[in-house]
Amino acid sequence: MHFIVCIKQVPNTTNVQIDQKTNTLKREGVESIINPFDEFAIEEAVRLKERTGGKTTVITMGPPQAENALREAIGRGIDNAILISDRAFAGADTWATSYTLASAIKKIGDYDLIICGKQATDGDTAQVGPGIAEMLDIPHVAYVKKIEEITPEKAKVERMMEDGYDIIEMPLPSLITVVKEINTPRMPSLRGMMASKKAQIPHWTAQEINAESTNIGLTGSPTQVMKIFTPPQRPGGEKLEGSPEEMAASLTDKLKQLQII
């Protein structure tokens, strides 16, 4: 069986800055890491390989430095990696990103299960995984917390819900997005790190994945960001002091002034 993992390299910071001219994230000078949710996807693919045999492949769309994330995935037990990289991909929204990754997976051809993290921490849309499945016209299940059973023909999974979980059976090939409850990611092993340094990682361009120029990058993105701004900081609340009776009276006066009571 062949398990494909789609990952993303994201900024390792909570102090994200926006380029006011391009309305995109400023990534220069910011350390990048594997999207945390994608670490669970990598781990699950490796576990499935250990459980059923077969092979694993990790892919990502990004600039040349995204190769570092792919090598880390190899260090964690992934067999092969492919970087989808072309200046024409710049500015892609979730639709164009889904199209690009789906085009690369079509080029790979032979696969049984595609695994994605539930969302990326720099966008939080949770749209790319399902978008890939729709582009490939295959079944997909989001928010998977456990793979109960998998054969070359089908998979049975648990989908996490607010009030419990669903058990869903689907034919393969298919796609799932996973939540952090599914496993505990392993750290890269020494053997894995040595393999990652030696690995030959192909770089596929838009032409090599037969991507239509009208469907990639900023040109192919139906979502256009018109303006990005930082919301005004909320003022601090007022602290009441005194005895309980005095604070109660003061609070009552405030509520009357605001015409709440």
C-alpha cells in the first residue's frame, strides 16, 4: 500500500507580521517548521506502513527552503519526498493550493490513502485536505482520531465530533485529515536523520505536474485579500475595590448608567 502525506512549512512564531503591499505573511527572517498538525499525519503514515507494509511519500508545495521540512519528515520514518516548487505557485489561496497538490498526486499515480493534518496554523481554514479530495474525486473524512481498520480495498475510521465520534467506512483510494488525538509523533531517529541527509528530493515545477497556468498561484486563486489590518487593542476592564457591599453598590450604579438594569 502507498500512503501519501501532504504537509506545509509554517512560521514558528506567534508574532506574525503582514506585508501591507502584498497582503501576505512576512516569512523572511522567520524560522519555519512543519505545521504541527501535519506531524500527526506523518506519524500515522509511518505507523500504517509498519502495520500493513508498503511505502510512504511526503509532498509539500513551497519555496526551495521547504525541502528542510521534507527532510525532517524522512528523519521521522517517511520513505520518499517530493517538493512542488515554482515561482508561478506564489500567492496561491486554498483552492489553487488544493489544485496544485492534487496535480502532483495525479503525477505520482499509485496511492491508497492520502493523509493531511486537519489545518495549518498560519491559515486555520482546514480547506486544503478536503479540496485535494474533491480535485481527485475521491472520498474523504475530516477530523479523524483513529484508523480502526485498513485493507487494500477499504478503511474504517473514527471521526471526532463535538458530542462524541462517528465510525465511517470508505473505499480506497481516499483522503483523511487527522486531529492530534490520533497519536503521539515520534522524534527523528539517528538512522532517519542520516537517511534524510542522503535523500534525493525531486523538485517538480508547474510544467512537470501538468498544471494549468490559470489555476495556480495568485492568478488561479478565486479568493483575493483586499485588505489586512490589526484590530484595535481592547481597553482593560475596570477593577472594583472596597468591601463587598461597596463593590456591589458600585457595580449596580455602573449597570444603571449603562441602562442594563
